[in-house]
Amino acid sequence: MAVVLVTLVLSVALGLLTVTITQQTLVNQREESISGRAVGNAAIVDAALGSSTDTQAVLSSLSDAGKASVVSVGQDGRPVSVSVDQRFGVDVLPRQLKDQVVDVRNPAIMRFELDGQTLVAVGVPLGTAASGYFEIYRLDDITTGLRSLIVSLAVATFLTTVAAGVLGYWASGLTLRPLARISEAAEAVAVGQLDTRIDERDYASDRDLAPLAMNFNAMVDALQERIDRDTRFASDVSHELRSPLTTLNASIHVLVNNRDEMPERAQHALDLLDADVDRFTQLVEDLLEISRFDAGAVRFEPEELAIVPLVHATVANLGYPHVEVESDTELDQLVISCDKRRLVRILANFLHNADRYADGPTRVWIERHDPDPFNPFDELTVRIGVEDSGPGVPLDERERIFDRFNRGDQGGSRGADIGVGLGLALAAEHASLQGGRVWVEDRTDGGEGACFVVELPFVDLEDVLISDDLAAATPEATGMLTLTGEHAIITPHEASPGGTA
């Protein structure tokens, strides 16, 4: 764009300069030519008038009388004129020109306007007192030539600007295309595609960009190695802790069964130990699940599900039959392609969090979201929201709340009802794996509280048979993925490193 503007400005400036110089040159040349001709004709007229009183005959005898208007002022002050154009006579001459020639007795030339035309008049004093010889010329041919020149320059300016724009676009594309590929690669790495690399062979001939491509690949290699090392460490530690945790959970379970036989202080200590071991078990399970996501070891198992009955069954089987599930009747037969196990995990996380930290869930709603016709990237989705009556989530926390180990204003707290800060992060991972997303917003009715929303793409199928076995939506049927507030003792055969979530 800058190249086009610069080219346009320069072309216009050069065009104006060309027109101005050309006009000045042509007019000066014309004035020199007619000045010399007028002086010669004046000498002829002056000599002829000395031997003849027929002024008109003398003027008519001039060889160039047919090319310009010829005007003379007689000795007695009465004008006598001969002209091929009767509009031009002594009365159209500028007063200053007549005074300069007749009174001051100096030759003079002057340009003036008459009826929209540019004229040039030349005056030469005659030998007789109070008399002068004048010629009036039109500059139509110069004006016509300048107009043609302006049109030609305008066309040339337009063509030059277009050519400069095309050439600039091509040149900038040729120059910036390698940088665009590097930018796209950096963007891919930023969203987690750590296997992205730049083909260094494409930049081998560019001594400026070749080091950049090489250093970019080296940086991503180092970043991926660091993340892989951290992931392996977390996974290894979590796996190593599962066996002793299983033993510890079993031992605590035995102690809990004999709790009534213990002193009061021992019972209190046992309760604290039970709560902390429960949180520790949850942390290990969540870390294992997160490490599987990081390692790309999770498996997406989509199936076509009737979403409304599934949500109803999930809410009821998780222990919230009193919570109202709202949806339009047109959604009763709505079928989406999703991983049922992971969707149940997301809803369970939302419901349990509302139960623990927000005075319980108050409403669950399901709605269809039609794509924005002005956004080509928008798509048809289904949204499921879980509302609560708690204090809500501050605006500045609504994005960070889905980060790992983010517990909001509960950070540093301990207790049986305090999570480890991975539940919502796992919910976001479960949604992302299915092409969806999660977020938190205000309640739809404007009341106090928050609304956690999961959005998934769907396919609308007709005449789909809805499974009657909706009890499969229970947490126990969804495998051992972590639910905030739901824990189970993990058997050794489930702890194999090759397992998938």
C-alpha cells in the first residue's frame, strides 16, 4: 500500500511539474515568435503609412494577417483594425498595454483573458506620435496540446501506479513469504503443536533467514525436550506413588472402620489424614491424566449420542435429581458425535464444583448455537451450561480458572473440601480433544452466581434410535478418569504406563 501511495504521489507531482514546464516553454516560445513578427510587421506598416492614407489596405496587405488579428491606432486617435476574427479589435486591448505602447512609446507584450480564452497581445509604437501597432493571437493550439498532454500523463500515472502496486505486491510477497511461513510455524508452536518444524532447505540460499530458521528449530527442539522431560517426570512420579497410595488408602480404610474405638484426638487426626490422603490420591490421578494429554496418549472415542437424555441421566445419576434440566423440545432428538465418557466427566466436574464451592447447582440448560453468517469460521454447536448460586467468578479470573493448579482465592488452603486445581484444566482438555471448549460466564437470568459452559460441535441426524441404557452415564461406567470429589482405589493393572485415558 505504501509503495502504491508513494508511486501515485510522485507520478502526480512529476506530471504537474511536466505540465507547468511545458506550458511555460511553449508560451515563451510563442511570445518570442509573435514579438519578432509584430516588430517586422510594424516596420512595414510604419513605412507604408508614410506614402498611403489607406490604413486598412496597408494592414490587409500583411502576409500574416490571416493568422492573427492585426490592430492599429491611427494618428488622430481613431482606431483602425483589420482582423480575421471580428471579435478582436482595439477595444479588447488591455488599458495598460495601450498606455505602454502609445503613451510611453515602448514595445510591450501582455497575456489576458477574453470570454474564457487566453490571448496574447503585442504592441509596437509607430513613428507617428500617438500611434501604435498591435497584434492579437489566440493560444488555442497550446491549450489543446496541454490538455492532450494532461490526459496522457493521467493515463501514464494510472498505469504506473497499477504497475507499481502489482510489482510491489509481488516483491513484498516474495520477500515476506519466508517470514510468513516462520510466523505460521511460531503460531502453531504457541498453540501446542510442538512437532512443527521449518524446512531449513527452503532458506539455505538466504543468508539472513537461514540462521533464523535453524535457531527456530533448535529452540522448538529444546522446548519440546524440556516439556517431554517434565511430563515424563510427573508421569513417573505419579506411577511410583500409586502403589504406596493404594496401600495407604487401604490402611486408612481399615482405621476408619475402627474409628469408634479410638480416642477423640486420634479420631481427629485420622480425619485429617483421610482428607489429605484423599486429596493426594486425587492429585496423583489428575497428574497422570494431564501427563497423558501432554504426551498425546489419550484416545478420542466418538459415538453418536442423543444429548438431552444423556444430560438428564448424568445429572440424576451423579446425585442431583432435583436440579432442573432445561432445553427446547426441538433438541429432544438432537444427536451429537462426541466421547460420552469425557462429556460426562466435564459435566460431573461442573456439578461437583458447584456443589462444593457455590451452594450447589441450580439449573442445567442445553441450547443450540447457530453459526454467525458473518463469521466463516463459526460452526453449528450445542452448548450445555451448569448454573450455581454461589458468589460467581470475577472477570479477571475467568480465563485463569482453567489453568493447571489454579484454585482462585482458595490457593494455599487445605481441607476435605479443597481441590487440587486440576479439575477444570482436565475439563478444558476433555472438551478440546472433542473440538469444543469450556468457559465461565454470568448466569443467564442475571442472578448471583456463575454458569460453566461446555460447547461441542454436533451432527443433526434424523430417525436416530436413542439408547435405553442411559444408566451408562454413571461415573463408574466412564472409567477411572479423575472427577473432582470422586475417587476410587486404583488397582495395579490399571497403572500400566501404556494405558490410555
